[in-house]
Amino acid sequence: MALNKKRDDDKQVYKAPRNLGKAETENPKWLLPTALTLLIIGPAWIVVYYISKGQWPAPIGDLNLLVGFAFMAASMVLLTRWK
């Protein structure tokens, strides 16, 4: 009897399906363009704020930094849903 020969009962082993209960779904068409747009708008908002010395894009002072980071955070939230 050879030691490295497979036994006949090894061929009968049940293997569960990989995606049991999960349907394969595609990304919504709007997800990636929206996430990338937000990812571009956020840093652009902050850069415009610094270049204009606080005059633009909105007259809210240092809260412009918060707005820029909020755009980037929203983009990251959307990118976590990307499959």
C-alpha cells in the first residue's frame, strides 16, 4: 500500500459553496465617479482657501478646512462600499 496515494473516501468530501447567502452585485454606476469627484473637490477646496488667503471659496474662515476634509471623508465613506 502506497502512503502518498489518496483514499477513495477523500473524493467524496463535501465542500460548501463560497458565496453562500451573498448575491454577486455590481457597483452602482454613480459610486466611483461621485467618490472621485469628492476626492478631487476636497483638496481643491483647501488649496483655493490657502492660495486666496481665506477670501475664497466661502467667507467662513477656518471652517473652509473642515469643509474640504468633509468632502474627502465623504469620498472615503463611498470608497468603502466599492467592490
